[in-house]
Amino acid sequence: MPVGPHDHGLPVSPPRMERKCENCAFWDPNKKTTTRGLCRLNPPTVLADGVTWTGSEPLVMLWPDTAKNDWCGKFEAKSG
């Protein structure tokens, strides 16, 4: 284990990955912006607009759009 200059020869723990979307294995960054992406942890969710669905209009289903600094309780660090 590495030894730091001010730790008096004691082992230094590796830095812990910050628990945020951009470091999560399930986050898919947006190719057009560096600050947003899609959470792919679960299947897409149906967007409801408060109107009863009759079956004649198409359903809109999307993955959650998140900011790279957002976080949730299901974080899983990217490998590598």
C-alpha cells in the first residue's frame, strides 16, 4: 500500500470514488453536453400527463435524465 509524505509511514487508503451519477456504472452520458446523461439502472418509465390513456395515443417512455453531479441510493461504481 502506498505511503504518503505526511502519514509517518502509515499506509494510505486509496481515494474513495465520489458517489455521483458520472461515476456510476449505469449512467449513460449525453453526447451533446458534458453535464447531463441518462440513468440506465431500470427500464424506461412511462410519462403520464394526468390524462387517462385511451390507447389511441402513443405512450412516451424515457430513462431518467440526470445531471452528472446527481446521486441516488443505488450507486454502483464504474469498473476500471
